[in-house]
Amino acid sequence: MKALRNKALSFITALLLVFTLLPLLPEGVMSAGAEESKYELWVATTQVTSSNKSDILGGGEASFDPKTNTLTLKKDITVVGEKSVLDNNIDGLTINTAKDVTLTSDSKACMVLRKSATITGTGKLSAISLNSIAISVNSNNGSVKNMDNLKIENAGLQVYGNNGIYGAENSTLNIIKSNVYSCRAISSGNPIGNFKEINLSDCKIDNPSGGKVSNNSSGLVSITDEYGQVPIQVKIEAVVVCEHELILTPSKPHCTEDGNKRYYTCKKCGKYFSDKDGKNEIEKDSWIVPKTGHYMVTIYATEPTCTEDGNIKCYLCFNCFKYFKDKDGKNEIAKEKAVIPKGHLWGTPNWTWTGTKAANASFVCQRDKSHTQH
């Protein structure tokens, strides 16, 4: 009886230990017979589950981390038929491109984002739909009305479809420090539009020229040209904020060959500036000054004095500040060669005898006769 009671106690202790450790097991490690977890995320025709999350399609194309809600795209994916390449209904999904990846759908929207999502990554993501929207944001054929957003942050994104990046009525698009190119395939399409808000941060509209965020008659916004017309394509470029490390290139004379004005080059971003603070950016080669020949000024000869240097007749170029013997600038001389040094120029001594065996000598300066020396 006592042995039976001990066995029962050991079984209960072991059972309690299992329940205690169960929450600590890694996600996806389940007891036999337990149901797998299914996530509201489809890649091609496959729903993401706890069983396939490490390699969703079986060929290394994509994986999903449910702890961070991160879908990582690693290889190109093409879908033929009535399915999107990506269909998301998880709030706060991050789509990360570990390398350049192309997603292609022949008939449906390439990416359908029904809840808030962020596109980011070191690789460029290309989303192509041959007959529908490239990226449909918060969409159920345009009927979903909520405040969820699409954020494109630190990303490279290229899209092509009947519509490019297309939102529902209450959705917001935020593009942060990213390079985005979007092209519409049909005349009635829109490269980036139909959003409640479009916000650009640390980036600019590079194409069309004069591009801006414009409202339409329904109060929704799109990126248009300067006249408010929807363009065929939109290109947005990230604006790199650089803490410049500037290197000075001094000015160079422009007498006998092209010279340059002084300018600064940033070691980090490679841009050029006219000032040492990096506030006035200039175009490459804008500092070049075409050769003009010497601009000569005659330096007339002056005699030296006891206290001031003199000089021979010569010519000074005010462009290169070099000295020449001739006005044509063919015979350059060093500056010191043009100088006649200052100082006394003593003549022959005058002797005054103080006796039969001694005499005093006195000298008179030939440059200033008031200067004498005994």
C-alpha cells in the first residue's frame, strides 16, 4: 500500500513538473497530437503555420518569426492563378528583405496588406502584378475602412502594376529614408495614391519634376506632378543626412593652365561645398577657372636704404603671385632674387693720425652720409 502511494506521488510530481516547464518550451515544440498554430498570413497558396514557418514554401524562399511578426523574404516567388504572392491579416507585420527579391503575380494583387505592415531590409523588394494592383494596402476591394498604415522604412522598393501602391480610404502611407520606384501599367492607374495621408520623411520626390502630394475631389491623396496630374511613374529618393568630414582643396592659379577656386570635399558622402561648414553644396567641377594668362603689374626699381630693402625692376602676376624679369612672364625669378638687401654701404676709410705710429679710421655710409662709424 505504501509503495502504491509512493508511485502515485511520483506520478503527480512528474505531471506538475511538465506543466511547469511547458511554457518554457520553444514555440512550435508541442506534445504528440497537439494542433499546429496557424497564422493569418499566406505566402503564395500556403498559409503560414508553426510547422512551416522556418521554410514556408519548402525552397528557402521565406520564413516567419511569430515572436517578432517578421516575414523574411530570401528568394524570388512567382504565383500563377487566382492568388496573391503575399496576403497578410496580421497587425504589425514586418516584411524584411534579406537580399534583392522579386515577387510576381500574373492576375491578382501581388501583395495584399489588410492590417498595418512595415517594409524594410537591406535588399531591394520588387513587387509586380501583371493584371492588378502591385501593393494593395488595407484592402478588401477597397471596402476596408480603418486607420492601419503601410510604413516603408530604410528600404528599397520597386513596384509595377495597374496601380502601384494603392490604399483604402482611411489608410496612411509613411515613407521614411527609402528609395521607392512605382509605375502604373494602365492609363487610369495610379503609381502611389488613394490614401488618406502620405507622409515623406528623410526622402524627396525625384520624379516627376515638381512632384507633390495632392488631394483629389474625394479628399484622398496621391503623388502627382506639379500640376496635380497623376504621372506614369513616381520615384522617391532617400535623403542622406551626413555629418560632413571636409577636406580643403586650395585655390590654384589659372595663368598658363586651368585653375580652381578653393572648395571642400566630404570624405563620407562625396559631396562638394564652397564653405568649410558644409552648408553651400556645389556641383562637381564648378570650381574650375579657365586659364587667362598672367595679369602683370610692374614693380619699379627702388634703391635700398640703410633700413629698407630695395628691388630690381620686375613684374608680379596678380593671379599666381609669381615674379618675372619680363612682362611676358617667360623668365620667372624667385622673390628673393628681386630684392636688394638693406644695410649700410661703407666707403673707404678716412685716416686721422694721432702720432707717428697710430691713426684712427672713420667711415661714411654711401647711402646716407649722416651715418658714420669710427
